[in-house]
Amino acid sequence: MKVIILSAGVGSRLRPVTDLKPKCLVTVCGIPILHHQIQTMKDCSVEESSIYIVGGYCANMISGYLSKNFPETKPIVNEKYETTNNMYSLWTGLEKIKFEKDDDLIIMNGDCVYDKEILNDIIKQKNGNYISYDKGSYRVESMKITTEAGRVLEISKKISKEKASGNSIDLYRMEQEVVKTLHNQIKTSYLEKGEVMKWNEYAINDLLPKYHFNALNVRGRRWSEIDDFDDLKEAQIKFSTLDMDAKKCIISDLDGTVYIGDRQIENAVNWIRAQKEKRQIFFLSNNTSKTPVEYVKKLESFLIETDENRVITPLRAALKEISQRTNGKIMLLANKKVERYIRNVLPNAEFSSKWDECGTLFLCYDDEMTYEKLKNAALLLQNKKNVRYIATHSDMICPTENGFIPDIGSLIKILEIVSQRVPDMVFGKPNPKLVEEILKKYSKEEILLIGDRLYTDFALAKNIGCDFVCVLSGETTLESIESGKQPIPNLYLDDMGELKRFE
């Protein structure tokens, strides 16, 4: 058995993501499409050395990925990918494949994901030629087929809905004799006539009157052809392994996940309200410009019932640490309302704004920051090497209705540049101490963490060992996920409300 995967195209409808990488390396559930294809083939007992990948756009990236992850595969390059279509890529591959006696060939496009049952079904067929299709489905952009008594009569994008038997899923198997005919057909009927912008299905369609192609129905099994962002997001949901029935506890980020500034994310809020009788929901925010009571009131304004015990911020853990280990007077950087809250919690602590009097710097998200405060903090860190430096969290930016604004991480960076000091302790996400009380009540399998930041929310989920859903309603974008600069989550959704599709 030989396999050829056609992955030369630019994938223009997935730009700007495909400005960064070829479409076959775009991820579905945290795994590149090409990886899905090759690994599933191997799981179906196809030898890695029998798999050929025809690249073109960003071919070096494809070769590099294969070299690292599937070194026995055979990369081939369609040098004319910009001026040709996948028929030319198929012909380029057929020029290079070394067939052994009785080898059949499986052909697939590099933008499709299939579950194992589909690939295993076409591989286990003993004899004959096959075109896999989804009976009864119809996509305008897809190739359709017509059939009679199980035989494929026609394959084309132009087949009407009334005549179509279903969508082809771009997965074909051919006997070696038919492959040789196909190879020659492409050359003589198309390439020698300058018709290099055709799909390979044109040539396959030419073979149908002469050779018997069986229609192999995959109805009810998972597959996705990924042409655009809607397809990509649908594939994420279709191939996700998230089991919502097992989840008894939801830990939800707030800023960028439930709301942005004062604007609620309607789908998220509606979903949360629907969970009242199903699951316990805790709300988690690194933002320490607000007190827990303020968060409760804000959620209640969205008709979400909760209490202070279910609102978790780094203030609680940081104040516990400071109360247990004092180090002289405290320089507190916080806004006025948070300062009042902290003074009430720590009635015996001494505070000062003078750097030469303090032994602790306690940095919250101070959205009333002044240059005078920042100057004194910098002088404290420079002049007292043994000063305890505590920060509630390290988020770099905070989402608002009008765009991103500097968060505490930006202040930490300024102080680092001036003093060469970073905080001794950071209590916010991704520190699992933040949710240690929750972990006493629920197992990691029962917890789902939802958030919009990879470097805090996703990192916390990994530290806990629980499932994570990244929502694209806040800081993280699809481009930033696919950039490869941060770990890629297994599931991302436009907003939390899409979780209803898993229930």
C-alpha cells in the first residue's frame, strides 16, 4: 500500500494564519492536520515509509516537520504550486512513487481530517477501486458523486443537489493498473495541453466509464474538509475529546471570558446561567484592581448568582502569605478601594509610601498608578536588596471594550528594567495555589478550566492537570494560537456559549 497526501496549496481562505505556515500544518485539537493524517494511517498499519507528501507552499516547513516527527515519510515538492492545482501535484507525486508488486494507492488531500474508522475501512478493502463519500450530504464547495448500484458514475463540483448521492471526502483508493492509467491520463489529456489548473478529480472522472469505482459510504463517521475558518472551528468541535458529562466543576476566567469591561459576552453569560443545576462554577480573575465583593456585584448585574466564596483572586493567597510572614512596613501599590480592602484584612500591618522605611513591596494591579508610586517602588527595589517583592499576578495586558490596556505585568517589566528585580512570589494564574481549595473537593478529571489567555489560564490548567478550553472572546486570537510561540490548546471556541454543543 502506498499513500499520497497532496499538500502544496497556499490555503488563502485561512489567511492570515496561512501567512505563518502551510495549511496542512494548521492545527485541529492541538495537532497539525498532516500529523492527524499520517498518525492515523500508521494506526491503521500503513508503514510510514509508504507515505508520500507533496508540498509546495512553505515546502521547507513541511519537510522540517516531517523530518522531526515522521522521518521515514517521503516529502516531494511541486515547484510550480503557485501556477498549478492539485492535479499537477498528484502527477508530480506519481512521478516519484516507487510501486512494488500489487501495491494499491490511497490518495487524499492535505486539508482533510478523518477518524480512524474511515481510513481503516478503505485500507482493509481487498480488491477494487474506491471513492469514499458521505451519503446524503451536500456542500457547494465540495466534490459530489453520483452512483448506481454502488458504482460511482460521476465526480464533479457541478453536480446538482437533486442528482448528487453525497459529497466526496477527497479520499480515493486505486489498483496499480488504474494508477498507471491515471498517471498517463493526466499527462496526455491535461498537462501536455497546458491545462495545469485542474483538480485531480477531472482525471479521475475520465476513468469512471472504463474502470469500476465502488462508492464507500462513511455516513455517521467524523471527517472534515478544512477550506476556511468556519470549517476549522467546526473540525475543532467535531474531533474534540472533551467529555462534558464528566465535568462537575467549572473554573471560569472573568475578563475576556464572561465579559469585556462592562459589556457581557452574551453567549457565555447565557451558558453560565444554564449551568445552575448542573455544575458548580467558580469564577477566577487575576485582576486585582477590584475586590471579590465587586466581582460578585458585577456578576449579579448580569443575573449570574454567586458569592464571595466562589470568586477567586490572587488577593486572598497573597494576603495570607503576608499575614504569616511580616518583614517590616509594606509599600502597597494598589488603587484606593483595594487598599481599603487590604487594610481591613490586615488591621495590624504597617504601611508606608517611603521607600527607606519599607521591607516589603506588595504590587497589585494599580489602575491609579502614578509616577511617584512607581519611582518609590523602583528606589525600594534598588536600595534594599533583601526587600520582599510580592505581586498578585503577572498578566501583561487587560482587555477592555476599546482595546487592550497595560496590566500589572507591564508594571513588573518597568520595575525589572530599572532595578533588575522580578517578584519573589506571584500568586495569580498559573500558580495552582490559587485553586488549592477547589482541588481538595474535585478530581482533575471533574474540572474544566475556561479562559482567554494561554500563558495564564492554559498554563494553570496544565499545572492542575485538568481539561482546558480557550475562548477567542478576549486576548487570544487564532493567529496567536497558530503562531507556535505558545503551547497550543486542544480546544478553542469563539466563546464559552459554544460549550452547549458538547452537552
